Amino acid sequence: MPPLAALVLLRGNRSRELHPSTGRTFWKALMSNASGLITDDGALLQRGSFGRARSLTVLAQEELGKALWIYETFEQA
């Protein structure tokens, strides 16, 4: 379990501790990106571009998954 003020991020075989303020900034950026993707998805749906809209939905889900992971990790610390 990571210490209270840190989150261990794995990248390949490397790990890194993340300070809560940095984690919050990262979380906010992920949420903002997901929101933007969903907005763009709506515009593509209105234009009948269903495949591209679906692609943006999947990308938004990935961003939300990462944001949730960060949130839960810090909540449990």
C-alpha cells in the first residue's frame, strides 16, 4: 500500500511516487479531457459519424478509468 502522501505509478518496470497535489492536478486533467471527448462525441453523433463518436467514447472511458484509479488510490492511502 502506498504511503499517505504518495501514489506509486508503474510504467514498464519503473515506479514513481506522486504527491497528492500532483495527483489532484493529474486527476483534474483526466476529467477535463474525458469531458471534452464526450462533448466532441456528441458533435460527431449529430453529424452521423457513429464510428468516430464511438472511438471518442472509448477514449473517454479510458480517461475516466485512470481518474478513478488515482482517486481510489489516494482515498485508500
